[in-house]
Amino acid sequence: NESFEGFMNTPQQIETVLYSAYYQVKRYNCFSRYYHTIMESLSDYAQGAGSYEAGSFYNGLDNTLISRTNDVWACLYRAIRFCNTIILQAPGAENAAEAEKTALVAEARFLRAFCYTDLWQGWGAVPFYTDKNMHQSGDIVMPRTDVATIYAQCVEDLKFAAQNLPDTQKMAGRPVKSAANTVLTELYLIMKEYSLARDAAASVIESGDYALVEVSQPDDFYKLFHPDLVTSTAEIFYLKYADGMDKDLGSCFAAMLHRGGQYFNGSNYYGIWSSYDNRRMAEWPDADLRKTFNIYVVDTEDGEMIYNKKFIATNANGDSAGNDYTLYRYADLLLYFAEAECMANNGPTEAAIEALNQVHRRGYGKPSKTPDPSVDFKLSDYPTAESFMKVLLEERMYETCYEGKRYNDLKRLGKLAEYVLYAKDIVVSPGAYWFPIPNEEFLYNKGLDISKDQNPGY
């Protein structure tokens, strides 16, 4: 980090360090391939194949997958290091206006909170490096920090970002105020601060900056997911990738979802699949346009297997494509609001059911904001929070399947074991709930004891 001293004197120089942080998050060894595919192998509706198959046994990861989660860990911590450096040094930039410095520090704090949110969802309590403790002389001594401490800092970072990020960005893929409030919404849901989550989500809805992209037929959903798409009214915060780039600059997760060249004209690895033996897939209503849009069936020597075409890429370069990683879109936000509103009130409300119905109507090709008795959920049919959350989780699967979100949803709601058993007849073991702390961390960090600090199952 000392190498940056005296360098960050202009907004452009600060942005260079910020782009280095984004690069780590977007890499093949992080969100471009490893993170997404491991998460999908752990979902209830899909199955890992080949070197990702071990995740779908729910016994903990094997050595190959552990090496990949180790890489994700390393990428996220490198990104955090760059963010910490900006937070520490950018305020002293001599050739940048105060407003410019504040906005760039806000972006670094946003990205730091995002990285820590993924770290503690995957690993639990983790070593907590900030701009205040990143410089240590001698041996590194950084114990696992309780989640409440990390949570408090992430909340502080995201609130700062929500106040100081711009309303619009000069480049697609960089966060704005509403993106900070959306990540804050998810953070509050994880911590069961439902009233705060509802209010954060409501602020995004009330901004009027986003809207569901309307559809009338299945392929209209490519208005949301096509690799040539620059942005849409639904995009809140995505990782942006481009066709024809190398594996760290293009996205590589789509290659794992396809079999054959019809929807992905490059190297397909069919690492994630499903079948109608899976109860979640078998129960998906045919009238839902998202079913036709998402899945296709391939006859193989092992029988009929389901693959996913949400992330179509007919101009892929090897296994690299231009599909963006859809981290947070407006449908996510509406469903987050519905969940928070329900849980804050100990049961669903008209506002919760309407947010859910907007996503549901669009899934059936109906105008999202026009009530439609033919498809709408009725509040009277869901008298309890439990009954409402069951249908909301089902809707969230149909809406966000194959986006790497399902495992964290089920885990934070305490539903992973129940839903995997129902869909796959597999019993989830303790090792399936967390990734292992990398052995390298125990080797170099004297604040950790491998006999006490490793996660269960490893």
C-alpha cells in the first residue's frame, strides 16, 4: 500500500486504484466463473457436474472447489486492500476537488462493504482489515472478527455511500446512491433488521429511477440479459463484461450453463444442469414465461437434462462472453421490499403483496403495475408470514434462477436443509453451510488457530 503514497493526487489516479479493486471482483477466479458456478452447484434447483459436482453433495467442498473458494477469498481481500488504500489516502489528494474526493471515497466504501458482505455470507466471521488497521509491522495478527462488528462497519460505509455517491455515473457498472441503498437492504435482511430493510428498499422504489422491463413473450427477457445490452431501467448494480475479451475481462459463468452451441457459440462445459426429477423444476408452471425463457432440455446418454439459456452468448470467445453479472436489479429490490414489509409487520400487507405481484405479473407477460385477477396473488390467501414467505421464495427462484443468488437466500432464511431435502432428497451436512478458511490464511496470519478457527466440516 505504501506504493500508492504520493500517487493518488488526481481523480484519475484515484480511479486507477478503484478500477484495480473492480478488476479483482470481476476476475475469472472470482465472480466471472468460480463464485457463480459454486453458488449454483449449491442451489436447490440445480446440480454441479464434473469438478463442480462435489458441491451438490452438500457434505462440504472437495479439494478442487476449496482451491476455488480460496481464490475468491484472495480476490475479495485484494479488492478490499485497494479500497482501504483509497479511503486512507484519497482525502489528501492535492489536485482533486473535495466533491470529487468524497464521491470516490464513497465508491470505495461501497465496494468494501459489498466485498465484506460476500465474505461473511460465505465464511462467517472473517479477519477484518480496514483503512485503520491495514498497516501492521511484523507478523500479521488478525483474528476472526465477530459478524456484528463487520456488519456495523458495512452499514456505516453504505450509509456514507448512499449520501455521497452521485445520482448518475459517467460509466455503466459503477454504483449510485440507490445501489448503496439496495445493498443496505440486503444487509439489513441478513441481520433481520426488517424495518430498516423496508425503509432502505422503499427509498429506492420512491426514487422512480428504476422500473421492471415489460415483456409479452419469453424472449423479451433478453431485454434484461442479452450480452449486447448496455443497460436497462432494471439495472441497479451489475458487474459489466464485454464480448471478445480475455477470461478476466469477459464473463465466463455462462459457459458453465450450456450444452451444445445453439445458445452459447463457444466452449460449453455444462457444469450446471438439472432435470425434471428435481421437484423445483417439475413444479414450475408452464404458463410462466420465465420457464420457457430460462430452460431447454437436451437428450443425453444419461437421459433428459435441463440447461439454462438466460445468459445466451452467440458470439462467445472460447468460454468468455459479454453477459453482465446481474448482482442487483429492480426485481430483486421489489422482492426484498416484499420480504422486509412482511417480516416487519409479522405478516404480509397490501404493499408486500403488490411488490410481489409486480414481479409475478411480469413473469406471466402481464403489465407489471396493472392488477390482474387471472395471475395475482391475493392477500387473503396468505394470512401468515410463513405462508407469504413460502410463495415469495418460490417467486424469487423463478425470477433469479441461475444468477448465483439462491444458496445465500436459502441459507439466510434458514431454509437450505428443508429445501434441498424437498427438491433433491439430499440431507445437508454442517460443512455445506460455510466455505473453509484458506490454509494460507492460517499459515501467514498469526491471529488464527486452525484447531479453533476453521469452519465446521473442514
